[in-house]
Amino acid sequence: KQEVTQIPAALSVPEGENLVLNCSFTDSAIYNLQWFRQDPGKGLTSLLLIQSSQREQTSGRLNASLDKSSGRSTLYIAASQPGDSATYLCAGSQTSGSRLTFGEGTQLTVNP
Amino acid sequence: NAGVTQTPKFQVLKTGQSMTLQCAQDMNHEYMSWYRQDPGMGLRLIHYSVGAGITDQGEVPNGYNVSRSTTEDFPLRLLSAAPSQTSVYFCASSLLDSGANVLTFGAGSRLTVL
């Protein structure tokens, strides 16, 4: 059974810093990995999806990488802004059927 | 384009009552699913469906029923509510394709069972 872990559970940084959020998974036979953002009281918004054949994906100031052999994914946020404050969740899928296993998330606070 | 719509947003039930959480999507997505989110537990899959007439259990299906009579709708029924079902429930949908199956989430339904 796939297990997904995110460390740290919470992170506070000053505005402008570059930061990395970590995601670990136990089963390297991962089909794809997604990063989501969740604002308080809201649903999840998909940020990036990395398919198993890819090593990274980029969208604006966000870059996500996937290393299946080590069971790790990272989300890099460049030049952080207070608007980036949210909980970031990673989730892995074992098949094409969209069943995702989620980590518990990292709560990010970017201080002005 | 409304995306994924969940109703109600908030609900309070007494133990033993039944209710249905509604989920509708207008993106012609084959895949629909229900998750619950609890502090310290992350999101856990309750039930999912890969098309009309097809449903299957997820990680935590006990106490919940689903049906998929149309592509658009995927209601979640609580048969006899228990305090352990107090949670935030999310419906999510996606296309079924070769791998870029990005999930679109609803805004969530917060349920409290007294």
C-alpha cells in the first residue's frame, strides 16, 4: 500500500525566500504525482502533475521534481510571496484510474 | 463553467440520522470520487466511480453509499450518521486518460454529527 509523507508539517519564511517542500512515497511504482494547494476553508487546486516518465514540471515560480528511485518529490517555490501562504499537499497515483494517496500537507506561511 | 459543485456547504446531523451530500460536475468527466479530510489524517478516499453505473470502494467506505446514474452526478449517502463521520467531505472528478488525470475538486461540505 502506498504511503505518502510530507515534512515539515508547517513552515514559516520571510517574503522573497526560495523554498522547497518535500514529499516522500513508499512505492516507487508510482504512475503520477500531483501537487495541490489548499487555502483555508476551500477545496484543493491542482498545481502540477508529473507523470512517471517525467522528472519535473514547471509552472511560473513553481517547479516540481520526481525521483522514483529514491521515492521523493519536491516542490520548489521561487521568490515566495504572502499570497503563497496555504497548505500544499502531494498525492501519488498507482494507476491511471485517478485513485490518489495524499500526504498530510505542509502548511506554508510567507511573512511580509 | 461551474466545475465541481457540492451541496450543502455545511450540515449538522444528530447520531442516527441519514443524509445525502450532492456532487455535480459539468466537465463530462468519467471519473468521480469522494474524499474525507480529517486533521492529522490527510485526505482519504471513500468511494469512486469510473463511469455511469460503475462504483467501487476506496480506503474508508464503511457507513457510506454511492450511486452513479448519470455522468454528471455522484451523491454520497450517509445511512446512519455517527460522530466519527464528522469531517470535511470533498468531491473530485477527472478525465480518464493515459496519465494526465488532473483532479478537479469541489469546495467541500463540512459535516458535524452530534
